[in-house]
Amino acid sequence: MKKWISVLLALCLLAVSGAGALAAPGDAVLVYEGMEGFDEQVQSMAYADGTLYILGYNSLYTYADGALTQWELDVSVENEESDVYVNFNPSALVNDGGEIRLLGMERGYDVEAEESLVEGGGLYSISLEEADGIKTARVELATELDFEAMIEDSGDEYTWMNISMPFAQDGMLVGTTYGVNNIFWFDLEDGSYHSFGNEYLGLLAPYKDGRVLALQADYSSAEPRVELCALDLESEEVEALCEMPMDGYSAPSMLYYDAQADLLYYVSNGELWRMPLTDPAAAESVADMPLNYSGQAQPVLTEDGYFIVADYETVVRRNTDPSQRAQTRIVVQDAYADAVDRAYYAFTGANPDVEVVKKDVTEDIVQAMMSQSSDIDIYVLGMSGAEFATLLDRGYAVELGGSEKITGLVGQMYPALAEGVSRDGMVYALPLEIYSRTTMGYDMEAFQRLGLSEEDVPTTWDELLDLLIALPDYMANDEDVSMFEPYVTQEDARESLFSMILDNYLLYIDQPDQEFTLDTPLLRGLLEKLETVDFEALGLISRDEAGTSFSWSAEPGDFMFSMTASIDVYNYDNFTPMLLGFEEGVPGMMSVQVNAALVNPFSQNVETAIAFLETVADNLDEIFRIQTMPGENTPVRSSYYEENMESYEEQLAYLRESLESAEDEETRATYEQNIAEMEGYMQEYEEEDSWEVSAASIDHYRGYAENMVVPSNMDDAEFYELRMQYVDGLIGMDEMISKIDQRLTMMRMEGY
């Protein structure tokens, strides 16, 4: 997480620290990556006696009474064999009968035998000690476990069965393994390993009567189903308890069973729910939940009724009393946009009387608008989709002219974006994310090695096909130059070029001054010319000759073309993207996919929704602004810049100290040379390699972005099938063009 994102969370944390600051007392962001005292990720957590224990990847932390404390892990690993390397791998925290234990494994590697080893491991006791200002978590093996069984030997290599979300219950340590996908448990009396090999069950949680809870999902039918099951691990008996309520395709997660109240807590589609196991229909939402996955940490329910959950970056606490929820609530479609996630913390921190819920939306949005549904306050949609255009065209979006912040921001964007979110000069949506499609790219060095110059680089699709037809005569000039990477077959090249020509032609005819039809001499001529390209003569193998895997090493200039060249603001590679047009002197178009947010006109909280959207605007990052606004041209440093520069400074300081203490001229000369080299490396890094987005890459991007277009969505299953039938030779050009034209006409009539 970037530092400035952490500032937003810090503001949120400050906002919730006071009594009654949030609508639900106790709601808070407890820990987040990048906060003071926690600059790593959450690996696991456990709770006991009012203290939350958090395992990072470098240290142990405790959170109690609003304070976070860091403890350095102290583990002594004995190794008597010089040719065996051993290290300790802590993986999780568990509450074992009220005692917090650290689950860890001592892994080794025998250099001479070239094999992986398990030297020991299990559950370790934790003793927190402080002396001379140093806080230490000393761990000692309390229960040894048979971790040898956690190595999968395939004969060629060893695979560790990594442990996921373990917990202790009734003398067992239970969990699942990711990568191998099975349920396991250890007997904490004798340390023996046992496997419950049902790959259809997952997401375990402690239960009662010696059993554990698990979910069994079935997404094969039109209506997805998830069953809650109780597993007896020793007998391997499975009892289906009930069918879980589903919200679209959002399956329940973060299970916690409250044995005293016989209630199951779980997270589904942006909210925390609780459900009586005896009456699943009585499930009720008790709080919003910004986290949508739990990383590797089991959730916690405290004795005073707070639900604590974590993903890899954030630990969140929620009050489980629904009567304490905020009276004002807005629901935002969760499109997993970073700016929306950042805005959530900033907005709820500044507006504690408003609850924000991020939900997946599976409903027919146009139909919901026609029925004046107020369920969703803010929609996040792809601008190329039929729904987006329909909502704006029919007035099913709030006009945002009252927000100078949003309209001012949109006014700075490229015309394709600003016009795409506007109707009759009025702004109705805010772009949030942008992705450029890959395109053909060329390597000028490869051209030169074949005796070609910059003047030979094609600017139209017709020129490209002419070059490919003539290219076999040039390839004899340097047999080490290939047309594409080795994995590209004759069939791949033909299919990819056909798709690119057709996609670009659809963009071309979708412009206002063009006739919207594929049945033109121009397209027919291009497709006919494509059929005359001899890909075998260009050195490409057929699909029948190709293997299943490829490995090669190459230098710049070894390949003429790439079909996956990217047009973006990041530092670019040796392939220069090509915007191929259809007319001489008219450049091709840079096709982009853009997600934008709009406010539902039937929302019961329009002003609050607009205020949230303004917070989203504040949280659009600097790279997005460069991508979308031609006036934003400030380079962006790598997030590792300061860390790397500090490392260079430390190395230079060490070399300078060594130089001062050197006793002979030869040693001094060596250190002086090392210092000069290190200063050179540091300067080269700072000037050239320390940029996430450099001034040169921005300038490179600007040359393409002025031709930016947001395409209409002109694809569906029938459209795709017609394309593939033509590629496979099942239909001819006339039939393909005729049927696609018919389908495109229908799609236009249907609002695409």
C-alpha cells in the first residue's frame, strides 16, 4: 500500500478513536499496512483475554487498549550439520484453550543430497519479554507435529503443502492446504497428521461436538448454491446443516460460530451477517464490511460482541449490534476500483454518520432503473457496455453539474473520456479506471538488421500486409531475426491479425463520419490480402508442429513484431506500439476500456452519493490522472525509491568508512574505485531506473493518447461464433460479413 493511501487510513483511524465517532461504537480500522509501527502485511491473527495478536511476516504484534506493540520473534534453531541449511517459518497464530500459540515449521535443505527436509516444528508457546527497551517474543516448541507429512514428493521435486487459516479445537489443529487442496488435522496429543481428502469442501471454522464447519459450493447450475456442512474429521462423516443465503454469486466467507448464542457470523457481499442455524431465513445484516476476503486469518468475536477480521493489509473491527448502525446508508457497486476503496476509508472517517456498503451487482441495471429501484446508490460500469450508454441516453443518471470538483476534473480529461460521460455538454459520470488494449508492436533494431529503415515501418493495415508478403525476401539478410516469438504458430498469426483488423475496422466504422457496415471493398480487400500471406515462408511453424511449452533467450532485435505491445504511461520496452489506420495519413485509434461511476437518480440519498463520488475524485491516483489528463505530466517515483536510495547511502557510508581505515595504497585504491562505481550506480538509478512513470514514458504515451477512443461493445456470443467459423474455414467471407452486419444492426437496435 502506498504511503499516501496510509494517510487516508490514518485519518479514518483518528476519526473513529473518539467515543461515538462512528454510528456503531467500536467500529474501527485497527491496523493497516503502512501505519506507524506496522509496515508489513498481516499473515495471521488470534485473540485472547482482551488482546489481539497479529503475525506479520517479520514480527509479532499485540493490539490492546487502542495501542499496537511490536515484538521481535526470538527462535533458536539448532543445526549440527554444516551442509544442511535450516530456517524457521512461522505461518499462523492459533488460540489453543486460551493460550496463544505460534504455528511454525523448521525447514531445511541438504545441499549434498539436494533434498528438502523438515527438521521439526509444531505449536510454539510465546513469552513476551521487555528488557532495556527491547521487546522480544520468545518462542519454544510446546507441541511437536509431524510436518514430514506436509511434503508432497512427486519424484522430481518436493512441494510444501502450505497451511491456510488453521485453528485449534478439541485437541486438534485443523486447517486446509492451498496448492494441494485438502483438509488436514493434527492430533495435539501425539502430533500425528491426518487428511480429510474432500476437495469440494472448504473455508473451515470451529464448531461444536468435536466437529468443524465447512462450506460446499455448487456453481454449475444457473442458481449457485452453497451448503453449510458439519464435518466429523475422525469419522469423515459430513452432515449438511442448511443452505446458506446467497446474494447473487457472492458466496459467504469469514465464518465464525458463536456457540453461546448458536449464531453463525459470516461476510457476504459487503456486509457482516449473523444467522441462527435453526432458522437460516432469519439471517440479518448487522454491519457493513469493507474487506471481501480474509487472507489467511481466522475471524474473531470478542467477549463484548465485536467482530474482527483481516485481509493481508488491514484489520477491521465491527460492532455486531444492528441497532447501532448509521441511519444514513449508501450502497456502491463494488467493481474493485482502487479509488473507491480509498474513498471508502476517507469518506467514512470524515462522515461517521454515514454507512457505505460496497456490493457486487448482478441485477439487470436498466430494468432496475425502469422500475425506479433505489437499492444501489452508485453504479460503476464499463463505458463500452450497452448499460452505460443506455442509462445516460435515457436520463437514468444524476447530472453532476452541481459538483465543481467532478466537472472540473472531467473537463481536464481527453475528449474521448469527457464526451463519453457527458450528454449535451452535461457531465453524468466520473471515470475511475482506464486500461489500454494491447496492439501490434515493432522492434526497429530488427527492421535494421533485415535492411529495412524507419520509412518501411507500416502506418496502415494495408502497408503491414504488403510488408508481410514481401518480408521473406528480406529475412535472408539475417537468419537470426524472427517475425514473432517462437510460440506464435502460423494459425496463431493469421487468427490474431484477422481479429486485430476486424476489431480496428469496427472502431473505424463506429466513428460519426463512417457508414456502419463491414461490407466494404476496403475490408474485403484487407481480408483477401491476409489470405495471401505465406506464414510458413516467414519462418512460423504450424500448430501441429508446435509443442506444449517453449523456452528461449533473445536479445533486442531478434523479433520483428509483438502482438501484445502495450500503450501505457509506464516505462516502455523495445517494441514500439503501432496504431495502424485504414487511410493514408490518418492514424489508427488507441482503444481503451474505462470504468466510470454514476449516481442513481432514484437514490434516497443523492447528495450523500455525490459527496462520496467527490471523495472518489479526490482519491484518483497520480498515474490515473496522467493516463486521462493531457495536462498532468509530473513523473512518478517508484514506491521503493526512498528505500533503495537509503540502501545506496548505507553502502556508500560503509565504503567511505572502510576507505578511511585502509592501511595501504592498494586497498585505498580498491575502495576509491568501489565508491566511484557505487556513486555511478546510484546516479543511474536515480536518473533512469527509479521511476514508476518517467518523463520520457509520459511523452511517449502522449503521442498515442491523442488518438484515444472508448469503443462501443460490439461483441457477444453469436458475434464471436461467426468470427471463429470464418477463422476455422467453416464459412466464407461473404457469409461472415453478411451475418455479422445483420447481428451488428440488431445490437444497435437493442441499445448496444
